[in-house]
Amino acid sequence: MTRTVEFRTYQLHPGTEAHFDELVQRYSLPLLRRAGMQVVWAGHSLHDTQAYLLVRAYADLAELESSQAHFYASAAWREGPREAVLACMASSTSVVLKLPQAALDAWLPNPAPQGTPDEHTQPAA
């Protein structure tokens, strides 16, 4: 079985690395998972702390497009962490590949964040 896998990289503004990671881990990932997206991994690059990676897997390109369109238009995202997340980002880019499920199974899972807030909680900007 193959999956459509998106590797989304973010280049962060200097000094925002820790805040961005907190926003992603505490707010964005729980929202993405509640929206039904399979988050494979999220975190800083080993070579550059201003580089951040989010890896998500989908059944196919149509699911990627429809689930992301729905998520990014949702009130939970728009009224939640969106503004604070965007303020940390200098740029982003995505690469989408077909990978076997076994390749995804080999990734070490991200630990679930402690004290995940209610979806209506507003993060600090």
C-alpha cells in the first residue's frame, strides 16, 4: 500500500523557533489530528533550528487537497493558532511524494504534547 506524503518545510524568523514549536505541538497538531489528518512527524531540523518540518500522510492527492482546504478554512484554525503561527514563518514550501506504508511505519512517532488545550484556547501571539 502506498500513501501520499507531504513534506512541508518552514523557514522561521530568527528568535521564533521555540515559540513556533510550542504553537505547533500544543495547538496545531491536536487540531490537525482532530480534523483527521495523519501527522507523521513535526519538529526542527538538526542542522538549522530556523528550519521546521511537518510530515503528513494521506490516501491520495485528492484527500490531501480536500482535507487541507477544509482545515485551513475552519474556524478552529482561523480563530485559533493561525495568526501566531504565521507570524513566526518567513516562508514555507511543500514536496509531495508517494511512499510505501512501511516507510511511514518506520518513522518514530512524535510524543503527544502534555496539557493539550481546549480547541477554543487562543495561543499567545
